[in-house]
Amino acid sequence: MAKAKKEENNSKSRVKVSFFRAFLILIGADLVLLFAPGLGLLNSAFYIGDMISWSALIIGLALLAFGFKGVFRKVKE
């Protein structure tokens, strides 16, 4: 009769996703898709000024960068 194998320690640590950072990624992506100058969905349907478009694009990119920076965290077991 074969012996049962011992449980091996999993060398990979678990990863926890931060809900707040994932939410920031979604908001940033929405801002970029809606307000991108010349390409955004709202800019193609309505006239939106350049000042609003560029500032919303920069804010959206900043939120994306901030969200992706810390979305995954390692959890100690």
C-alpha cells in the first residue's frame, strides 16, 4: 500500500487585492475613456472645452498610476 504524501509548504505567499485601489483604477479608466481630447466618448458626442478635457485626462492617469502602485499586497500566513 502506498504511503500518503506529506503536505508540502506552499512557497508562494497569498495576495490580497485592495478594494479602494481597484476602485481608483476604475475611476481613472473612466475619466480617461470619457474625456480624452479628440478620442473620448463625451468629446465625440458633445463639445467639452480643452481645459476640462486635459485636466480630466491628467487626473485619470494619476489615479490609474496611484491605483496600480498598491493594488496587490502580500499576506503573511
